[in-house]
Amino acid sequence: MPEPLTVGVVFAGSLALLLVRPRRVPDWAAALGGGLLMILVGVWTLDQALRQLAESSDVFLFFVGLGVASATADRAGLFDAAAHLAAATARGSQRRLLGGLFAVSTVVTAVLSNDATALLLTPVAFAAASRLGLNPRPYVFTCAMVANAASFLLPVSNPANLLILARVPLGLTAFTARLIAPSLVALGATLVGLLWVFRNDLGAPYEDVPSSGPALTSRSRASLVGVVGLGAVYVLAAAIGWPLGRVAVTGAVVLVVLDALVAGWEPLRVVRDVPWSLLGLVAGLLLLVGGAEQASLFAPLVGAIDATSAVGYAGLPALVAGMALMANLINNLPSAMVAASALSTLPATVERGNLVAATIIGVNLGPNLTTIGSLATMLWLVLLRRRGLQVSALDYVRVGGLVTVPALALAAVVLWVIGGLLSHGQ
Amino acid sequence: MASEVRILVCVDGGSAGQLLATALPLVASSARWKAVHVIDARGRLDLGALRRGIGAAGPLPPHAVAAIEAAGREHASVVLAAAEAAFVERGLLRETGVVRIGEPGREICLAATDWSADLLVLRASRHSRPEPGPRSVGHTARFVVDHAPCPVLLIRS
């Protein structure tokens, strides 16, 4: 086993490279490179590394299933149809349009996870707003922020949840009991915050042009059936403890087959829909975080969480805040893995349920503080501005702060109350 | 006719009729009119920034870029058709409207330079009822007032 200092340098260096991405080094390459370096410096033997990755096979399957399912739904026009529905029900009111997109984003996030909303629904919302001649920003921010705020409605609503639950399991009942109320409160606060922050933009009515956009086609209808079915099976699978990765892949297969029956078979497209670079990123991060864990680099964090739990359930809001800050500093997937590692190495006597819930809230909702998920993106925006492009990182922080601080605080307080009730009930 | 007054009208919502109603009584009847609409490309930066914060997201896929551009052009054609109709209705000497893509203030000034416009007409703000004070003139109008190659007529909504 090498010196903890060596491991620390590899871990911190890779993470910094991953966030700053100089010379357009993609983040997955930085993570994977760091993971390989962990093998080279002797933290892992090749055999151990492969075993470590194999242990997380369900997480990889989940990413594959999710990526293919949401890309298929996107191509089938399901998101276009949803945005079309939101625009049709808005009838000239921007507030209603934002509310409609908010609802669509919540449902898409719950079933297809945050990345589907942030990556696939957002451009669709952007196009829908542009078609109506509206400033797209409120709608882009709505999709982006709901992607995070709706991330703890279900375990499948954010892969970060799975990464945490893989290390510190929490049954669906325990998950829902602790997280459904904070989730709804966070969503409500986010909606109110968005309506308030963008009140000037949203106040202007718009001319409701008859849309030439897409309505529900037979292809998107098939996809809708698939996605609704997938959502139901997820809940069932989480309730009886089936591995969710396999469920996700099965759901993706069903969606692809349904789509192929309506629109024709495109096997190459399916291969391209697999989020290969994301798999590389996750594999690299697993080796990096696992290596740092072996070198006990997270001991201070474990100590801090242990101390928080010693305070009782009143410490939960502090844990939420700490995790939210970490998610903004090093992004949500690395934070989820680091937090999962720390939680799983807590002394066996510590009751983990509430701590897991607080971690999930912080890691999922926290990225909204900067609107777009990390300090690294802020730095990149500052760089863009220096090159003369009209973006303001401060704008993002302002919107993120105004919307998210109340959402985080309310969710944390609700969890604190629930944590108290649950521990009194025992 | 080199002495002809060239007036460039910047249109964004169904605003052409309203702009003309205010501007027309003020200017020479021999003017030549043209509409310009700018598709604001700045919002695309929001999408880029958002994707950068998400693990392994990469750039916006081509089909999403195409859909966004098509949506912008669809709106542009509606707006320019409304401007055209407003010109025709008043029997004005006119040229075909143009669509530009980019930062609105900068593009409006470039359009005015390209066409050697003698006067620019645009709304002071996107908001229908801006409160009096510094915010009653929007970013775009302020940029145009500062950088336009010709006089600017700002119309309060």
C-alpha cells in the first residue's frame, strides 16, 4: 500500500483535472486516467480493480438502461410532445407555461432521472420558448433546477441515489418515509422561487401562435406507454428489492422494441445511445474514490458525520448543508461516492437511515446553488466572459441562491422533524 | 435615390404595427422601410454551461441544435410576416426584411451599418409596462443607443 500522500495527490489531482478540464480534456478521460494511476501506484492490483468495478455492475447497468431509454424516448418525440402539451395548456400565460414545464420536468426526472431532464428536456424547452418568441432562460433554468429538486422523489430519480444506496442500503419504505415530504417541499419552494426570480420576464403575456410543432404521434405514444410502464416497474422493483440496474436495462429493451415496431429497427443508434463516456467517468471515479477510501483519506469526513449523528437528529440540517457545499465544489457524482464511502465506514452502532436521507438531499439539491452544478462551471463562465461573451456567472449564483437556499433549508427542516418523529416512534 | 431616408425597424414580438403607428407621423413620407429581426443566440450559452456541470455530458447534439435553430427561424418568419403586413397596410416603400442570429444589440447595429440606415426604430424594452427609471430602457436598446451608426428612435410600449 503506497503512502496516503501519494494517493491523496492522485485523488485530488484527478478531481481537479476533471473539474477544470484544461485543453478540452474530457471529464471521463480525467477520471479514468486517475483510476488507472491508482492501479499504477499500487493502490489496486488489476485483479482488485476489476473486482471493484464488477461489484458495481448494477450501477453500470442502470446508467446503460437509463441512457438508452431516455435517448429512445427523445428520438420518439416524447419530450417534444410534453413541451407541446405544456405550451398548449399555457394559453398565452408565461407563468402557466413555466408551471407546465415544471410538472413535465418533475415527472421525467422521477422516472427517467435527472440527466434525462437536464440534457434532453432542456433543449426541447428552449426550442419551445424560442418558437413562441420568449426569452428561453426561465424555462432552461426551470428544467435544470427541477432535474435536481425532483431527484429524491424515487431512488431511481438520480443515479447518485443508487451510488449511495449501493453502499448504505435503505428500503423503499424507509426512503419514502424520510424523503417524500422534503422532496415535495423542495419542489414547491423551487417553483415559488423560479416564479419570483423571473417575475419580470414572466409578467409579459405572449401571442399564442398556433403551433406547427409535434403533437402526440403513434411513435411518441408507444414511447409514453413504455415510460409509464417503466415507472411502475421501478416502484415495484424498489419495493421488493430487485436490482434496479437490471430493471432499467429491461425497460430500455422494451422501449427500444416498442419504438422499433412503430418506427423501424436501428441497432447502430441503440449502440450509440449507450452513454459510453459516462460509464468511463463512473468507472474512473469508483477506482479513485475506492482508492482514497483504502488510504483512509475520508477519515476526517467520517469523523464529522459521526459527530453530527452524535448531536442527534438536530444535526441533520448541518449534514444537508455540508453535502450541498461538497456537491458544488466537486460535482454531484464524486460527492455521492465520497459520501457513500464515508457513510459505509461509520461505526456499526450509528443509525444510518436519517444520515443517508440528509446526504441524498444535500448531494441532489445542492448543485442548484450554482444553478448548473459546480464551482468549476462558474470558473469556466468567468473565463468565457473574459473572452467577451455575454454571460454572467453572478447571474447563475443569484438565481441559484435565491431559489435554492430556501428549498434546501425547508427540506432540511422537514427532514429534521421527520427524523425526530421516526426516532421517537422507535 | 441617394437622398432617400432609410428606416430600419427592429421587430421582436408582433410589435411592427405599434412601432409604425408611433414612428410614421414623425418621418418623411419618401422613406424606405425595412424590418430586421434578431434571433438571440445568447441563451445557447446557458445550455452549454448547464451541460458542463453534468458528468460526461459533452456538447449539445446536432438534432437538438437543429431543432432550436428551426424554432428560432419559425418565430422570425412569423414576426417578419407581421412587419411586412404592417408596411403593406400603410402603403410604405419597403424592402424584404432580414433575420440575423447573434447578440441582438450588436446585430441590430451591424444591420443598420450594412443597409446604411438613416434611422433605427425599436422598442425601449421587452416589458409591456416597464416601471419608470433606469430599467425602462432594456439592455438591447441601451446598447443600440450607445453603438448605432445613426439616430435611434426608442418607442415606449
